[in-house]
Amino acid sequence: MTNSEKDVIAAIATPHGRGAISCIRLSGAGSVETAKKVTEGFDGKSHALMVNCKFSSKVRDKIMAVAFLGNKSYTGEESVELYFHGGKYLTEQALLCILDAGARMAEAGEFTRRAFMNGKIDLTQAEGIGDLIDADSMLALDSAYEQSEGKTRKTIDEIYNQTVTAAAKAEVSIDYPEEDVQEQTNEETVKDIDDALENIRKELKGYNGGRIKREGLRVVLTGKTNAGKSTLFNTLLGEDRAIVSDEEGTTRDAVEEKMIYRGCAFVLVDTAGLRETDSKAEKMGIERSIREAKEADVVIRVVRKKEQISGKTVDENTVIVLNSCKSFISEEQNGSNGIIVLNAKTGEGAEKLKEKLYEISKFKTQSGGSVNNARQYAALKVAEESLERAKIAVNTLTADCVCADLREALDSLGSVTGKNPSDSVIDEIFSKFCVGK
Ligand SMILES: Nc1nc2c(ncn2[C@@H]2O[C@H](COP(=O)(O)OP(=O)(O)OP(=O)(O)O)[C@@H](O)[C@H]2O)c(=O)[nH]1
Ligand SMILES: [Mg+2]
């Protein structure tokens, strides 16, 4: 542990601004002593206490103080929380006095980083806590809570242990190279590798569902110019977000905004309309539209004339919106075959489209695994490749080669939970947190 990791750190843990209450958090051995220097009557025990706070002759408040002793705190080390009346100036002055009393200003995410360093949580739980703070839908909240409570950690640990078992069997082959022992251990090693691979593949398959729960379903509106994409985008959002006009090629760049419907998040993306054009900027916008459509979870193709849909296949990731063409299909047929008739301007029929998107989101997230971010996914992919190599090596190469591949798989799996994290990975994860978390 470096000296800076032993410092008493302090930060304002609540949003900066006017509010009923604000909280300053201190962590590290000596937090209680530091807090005692700026309070009168704080006994440093682990119960809430109303005390006078006399930071200086001018900075005063009646506050609540709580100490967390031993490893019972969030960070796993001695900590104190001080709750003030939520004035911006008061809280800032109080923090300056606490820093004068010997604490150091915490860096972004340093409290959670200490919780990780002190073994209270693993990296996936830290990410889950970050996701809890960022969650903007019920689905995202549910998934973040499970991750913060260790669901992903448990899954990865299980795969890690299966790989350790495989490695132990492979080691037996090194120690006892007799043919009959080898044959049996090779068989067992392959079985253990297969078990680990099966679980990894299950998680990789569920990643998309997990990602959608966390980030929302990416829904891209495409279609010809003047089809009414921006009008529909605004109607779905319930706000005048994108520019609408009868001039073709109004939207040049992709515009995205979140919509929450029935507890699910949808990232709606309005795009430039498709048409032949000589304008360089418009062409770039159209290329962007095509790219966005490729990366979408669902594409909404907005058309104004029923002829524009004939002959085109509709897959489960496409919804065709017939904008202001009411006479084309009956009310009963509306919504079937992935075709929805609505009026983007008045909003008539828009609810049906939202329901359709909700159904798609439910379907795509039902098999969501516990791995839900790109870092975890990439590490599992590497582990999968290493295990596949190890499996081939069991019957074709020496036991040393098998062990080397299995060690690579273990390194990768371990990096997900933080058994052997690199400094850059840790910095990347914790820098996304706010100061005070
Ligand atoms: N009457 C009626 N007019 C609509 C409807 N939807 C769009 N419009 C009009 O059609 C014109 C084009 O609408 P936009 O939403 O800008 O079309 P867009 O598809 O975004 O067009 P680009 O950005 O150029 O690709 C505007 O004048 C809208 O007011 C509708 O449902 N009914
Ligand atoms: Mg537009």
C-alpha cells in the first residue's frame, strides 16, 4: 500500500448545490480523529449523533455525524460521514476546514477504489455500483443492483474455478507422464474445459440482452427524406427535439435521445433522410444513417406510401411505420407483420409503436446474462479463445502447452473480477465515478 492509499481522504458525496442535506465523507485510518478536530461532542462511535460543528469561528452548523469502524464501512476502513444543512457555500467551507484538519481531497471514485482494494467488492460489483448511479430505467436499475450484489462475480468465479480444475488435471499429466494416467487425465481435462466453455458461451450469448438492459434498446429511425422521421422522433419523445420542416434533407446528422417507456429505456436515433444528393455534407449524413442502421437493435423504417414497403422483407429487428396512410390496412391488421400505421404529427397510433418496441425489448432482454459491458465481454472472448486452444492442445501438444493456454484463460477471467487487474484497467473503471463515491 502506498502512502497516498493510507491518507484520510474527504469529499462532498452529495450533488453540489442547494438542498436539504449535504454529506461529506471521510475514509482512512484517522478519519475519526480528523472529524473530531472540526466537531464538538463527536464521540467517534458507530451511531448517528447530532453534534455542533465548529469548523472555524465563522463556519458553524448543527450536524449529524456517523462513524463506521473497522471494516464495516463502504470502503472497508475507518470512515466518517457528516451531514450538513445542504447549502453549497456551507458545504464547501466545511470541506476546506476538513482538508485543513489533515484530510486529503479524494479523487474521482477513490472511495469505491478503496472498497475494491480492501476486498469489500470486486471489479464487476464496482461497475454495478457505477451503473446503479447511472441507471435511468427500471430494467437498468434491476440489472445494476444484481451486479452490485455480486451476480456477475459469482458467475465468473464459477468459470474461473472450472478452469483451475482443468489446469490442475493438466498438471497431473506433467507430473505423471505414464500413458494410462495421461489418457484418463486428458479426458477429464477436456470435460472441465468443456464445462467452462459452455458457461462462457452462455454468458457471451446473453451479453446483448444484458447490454440492452443496461443501456437501452437502440432504435434507429430511417427512411427517405420528408418521410416524417424527425416528426415521429419528437412525438415519441414528447418534446420538440429535432428540427422538422418540409424541406427535403432537413436532418443532416444523427440525433439521439433516450425515451423511457414502461420501465425500459430506448435510445432513439433520428437520422438523415436517404436520397440522391450532390451535397457533400448531406452525403456524409446519409453514410452515417446507414452506419447507424447497421448498429441498431431495431430499425424503424418510416414510409409515406404503401408502395414503398412492397417487396421488402421485414425481419424481427425491423418495424415499418406507414406515416399518415391510414386507409392502407384495417385497425385489426395494424401492428401485425411488423407494420404500424400512425400519424407522426398528431401522435395517433404512436402508442402502438411504443408497445411494439416494448415487446421487442422484453424479448431481447429475457435471456440477458450477467455480463453486460464491453470490458467484461472482451475478456470472456479472450478466455473462450484460450480455452478452445487448450482443448485442441490436450490431444495434440504437450501438457505444458495446455497449461500455458489455461493460464491465459485464467488471466483473462481474473481480469473481469479484478484478481490480477492492470493499473490502467483500474484507473479506467474508477475514473468514471464521481468524486465522493
Ligand atoms: N400532415 C402530416 N404531415 C407530416 C406528418 N409527418 C411529417 N409531416 C410533415 O412532413 C414534413 C417533413 O417531416 P420531417 O419529420 O422533417 O421529415 P424527415 O423524414 O425527418 O425528413 P428529413 O430530415 O429531410 O430526412 C414536415 O413538414 C412535417 O410537418 C404527418 O404525420 N402528417
Ligand atoms: Mg429529419
